[in-house]
Amino acid sequence: MGVDMIPIERPRISRRAVLAGLGAGVAALGLFRPFAAGAAVPAGNRTVYLTSYRDMNAGEGARYGMAGMADDGTVLFRIPLPGRGHAVMPHPTRPLAVVFQRRPGRWLVPIDLTTGQAGRVAMVPDDRRTTGHGLFSADGRTLFAVEDDVPGEAGVIAVYDTAAESTDDWKRIGTLPTHGIGPHEAILVNGGSVLAVGNGGVLTHPDTGRAKLNLDEMDASLTFVEVAGGRLVDKLRLPEEHSNLGIRHLAALPDGSVAFGTQDEHPVGMLQPLMGSARPGGPVTLYQTPDDVLARLDGYIGSVAVNADGTVVAGSSPRGGLTGLWDAATGAFLGSRPLPDGCGLATHGNGFILTGGFGGVVTMDRGGAAEMERTTAAYGWDNHLMAATVPMPLTRSAG
């Protein structure tokens, strides 16, 4: 397969221009400053869970941001964003993170987790839309951002050179093909040499927002793409009877396979498995789930995570307010944990931490038993949650 590495100069658009272009309801540049949202912040580095949020006290006007919380749900800091963020990806070696705009998005924002300052907002080219996800290479010198090539009706991975110390000097240097349509999340496998991409199979267009344009011909796939050049290693599809399910969210398993969650894009009036796993060259394994749980999951998995020892896979359904747990080796159903609008998932101990759109935060063991439950009603947590090591306290900015 040929290489699609087209040098593209990074757009040099100021944050002010971006904010002006985003229209009504967008925060002014001056809002990019951090502030403590709780009491005293402990000194020293600590694990913080990063997530996008909606300010639930904003009334009719929407306000969005990115927050870092402790594992007891205490909000340690928050940073306003120019619009609704989706996934937040921490840098693997530096106290940085990148927030990706929810699809169909136009921007991504680097955040300095030492100062809480946002870096230069990077706009994607006019004919591209972010899907809300991206990731760093293991050494942090490259950022991959998942995008839709709108006129090409194809998925691409934008490649950014992030070796420079200043995020203002990061450069967009090319793209890789996802070899599918409607991509959503990507992760690294095979020691970081291969990108696994969940291609939802559904076409959208900026003129019609999130409307699904090809449901009768949707083509979901899980593709494995070489980082060095974009060669397609393998392309897996679900069995024909489940071709209405879009593969969207992923998590890496210790044995080199990938756990995935699906969404029922074109309901056919039957309960279908929503979770599974696969590896290049191998069969697709669909996880076993009781019918009453499948009914509760409501055809929608919004996030997937694996616990610390790699033995349990969690898949959350905000629509159903339920998170399921499966044995990573056998696909057997292990249990579930309810949380209204629960979707954000990350590893916590050998279990998980789960956040919800109504401010709920739950830590649970590998069997789903709650260890801590709390509601922070001022925050509507977005769909994804990522752990990061953050120096504390932040250096407060003026104002």
C-alpha cells in the first residue's frame, strides 16, 4: 500500500482568530487561565484524571472546559475551552495534554499542565474535521489526530511533529490513511509501530452536522496501519449480521489484541453484542452479554478501558447509564455498574474510575463493586477520562 505522507504547513492561526471564528457562545481569549476549584491543592506530583466538561451552572449559555480531578472526584483545576472538547490525551513524558474538539471538530488545543496555560490553538485544514480523538507516540515526539477527509470521504490520521519544546512550534507534517471511513478512536499496538483504528463506517458532512449519510451502505472496520508509512496491515469487519454496528472505541490488551466497543448505527430490531476483541490476522471475538444487559446498554458503547493487569475490559453506555465488565481472555460477562449518563472510563487500581454527564464519579473494583461514589453537580463530564501525572500545585496565572 502506498504511503500518504503529504507535507502540510501547520495553519498559523491565532487563538483570537479561532475564537472569533467559532461564533456565538465562544469564550474570549482571556478565559484561558487556570484556577483552583477546590480547597488547598496538595504539593508534589500526583495522578490526576483529565476530562472535558460542560459547566452545568452556565444556564442557557454553554460553557465548556477541561478539568483535572483527584480519584475522589475533587476538582483540582479547570481550564475553559473555546467549545466542547472530547478526548484529552496527556503527553507520555512531559506535563502536557492535548484536548481534541468533539466531532465534527476544527481545533485541538495543547495545555501546559504545569501552568494551566493553553498553547496556540491548532486549526485543521478547511476540508478536514477532527473526530475528537488523538494520541502521542510513546516517545512523545509525534502526535496523531484522527480526522475525516471530507471531500475524499475517507479517514486519515494527521501527523504532527511535537518534538519542539514550545507547543507553538509544533508542526503538522502529513497524514496517514485509516483505510476506512468515519474513523473515531485510534490507539498504538505492536510496540507503538502500528495504529489500530476504529472506523465507524458512517459518512457525515459539515453541511449536515452529525447527520448519518450512508446508513444503508455503512462499512465499519477495525484497521491496523503501520505508523512508518501508512501501510495497511489488516482490515477486520464484523460478521455480516452485525454490519449495522459501527466500531468506534478501543483499548489495548496485553496480548497484543484490541478490545472494541460498537454503536448500533442502523437498528434492525434485535439485540446484538456490542463489545469484542480482535488482533491482526485473527478472528473477531464478540463478548457474551445477557439480553437484559444488552437491552439496558441501548445499542451504544461510548468508551472502553482495560484494568491494570489486563484481565478485565469495561465498556460504558451513557444512554443506558450502565457500564459492563467482561473477562478479557474469554469474553465472559462479569458484571456491571450503574451511573446516570456514565461514560468516562479509566484504569484505577486494578479496577476502574467512571464519570457521568450529571457529575457522577465512581471508583469500582474489577467486579464492579463501588469503592467511592460522589457527585459534582457543577460539572457535566464528557465521554472520556485519561490518567496523567501532574505537578502540583499549578503555577497560578494572573487574574
